[in-house]
Amino acid sequence: MSFSLYIDYSGLVEGLEKHVCLTDLHEKIPGSERVFDTRTLEKGSLILGFMDDTLCLRRAGDKEKPVFVDFVGGKAGHRRKFGGGKGQDIAKAVGLNKGVTPHVLDGTGGLGRDAFVLASLGCTVTLIERSPVIAALLQDGINRAKQNPEVADIASRMTLINDDSRQAMQDLATDGRQFDVVYLDPMFPHREKSALVKKEMRIFQDLLSGDPDADELLAPAESLAEFRVVVKRPRLAPDLAGKEPTYRLEGKACRYDIHAYKAFGSEK
């Protein structure tokens, strides 16, 4: 681990579930340290802990807001209400414009934003996220969403697997599982000097050291997809694994590469 990660127990005086969560994370993450007073930590150190009832990741000495998952309000809430529904490119990419609500395997779960959009449009979504830190933030967001009447039914359609996607997809294939659509949004290298790299992406890069094995995701994804694999890429990025898709949906900042194998509605 090339960064310092501290598991923050300060102020955690009640809630067995929170204690279990933090203890599990400490055991899962080699080199992480428990801390009961974050004020003495070196500036820039990553701190994972609860603020009120929300699991958050923040940097010591950083005045920016912490990173956490919120599926009720904020950007997720706004997009759910005003995002364009099935007219969005991501909805078209997975086939929602075909009159189906596919079961989607999101092989690069991240903070779950795209998965939540798909679940809000009726899809059942299984997410895979390899980082135990990001997975914990995501699971906490799903759990809190399940307690909110406004989005509980959406969150109930989201299931998380914390594992390396390559291994998880291999295990799913061994178990005979198949999904209508496999969705991939691998990290893409950002210029070190870019002022536009968001704080969340900087933290992701610390936790994951980029995504150097992204090209290895396409083959196992293809083995699990009944109808299509959808790959989200920056608009000018090369094709994943150098394989040209069947067709593309291109936007201003990103595109969706669709590897189509069978038309929706055809016999399985």
C-alpha cells in the first residue's frame, strides 16, 4: 500500500454495526491503522470513518468535503428526477430503449452512480468493486438508501460483490451465471498536471494505482454477456483491449462502445 490509510474510531461510542464495519475494514486492508484522534495525522493521509451515520473517506488537513455515497439527494437525486430517463445514452447503451429491463453486471462498480441510474430505470444490477475501501463506501450508500422510502425499491435491485473483477467474473462463469448485459467503465489515466482531475478520482488513483489491467476485463465480460457488453470510455480513448465494438454512442465527453452478440427478444 503506497499511501497511509487510517480507520477512524474517534467518537464512535455506539452502534455495533459501525464497529463491526470498521473492524472488518481494518482486517481487510494490510497496513491500515486504527486511530482515535485524527488531529495528529500527517496532512494528506486518508481517513476512513463515520461522520454521523455516513461512512466517509477524507484527507487529513483537507477542507474539501469528504467522499461518501448518497443515492437519495445530491447529484444522484437530481439525475433520478431530471436526468432524462430512458433517453440517456447509458440507458440506450444497455438496451432500455428496446423495451427490456436487463439484468446488468457492472464490473467496475466504483461509487455506483451509473449502476444506480440503471437500477432507477428498472434494471437489476450486480456490481463488482475490488477496493475494500470503495466497496465499503458503496455498500454503506446502498444500505442507507434501502432505509429511505423514496429510493428503497431502487436500492433493493443493487447487489455488491467486493472482489477483483477478473476473479469475480471467472467465478460467476464457473457457477454457470450469465447476465443480459455486462457494463464496464474502467479508469482511464489522467494527466498528472491536469487541474480538472476531481478529488474523487485522485483518491481512486491512490487506492487503486490506476487501472493497468483494464484490457483484461473484456474477455471475461464477453463470456458472461448474453446480449451485449457495454464499455464506457473517454471520447478519444482507444478501444478496450484494442477490439473495435459493433457500434458506438458518442457524447461530448465520453462514448459507449457496444459489443452486441444477440438482439433483445431473440431466443436464448
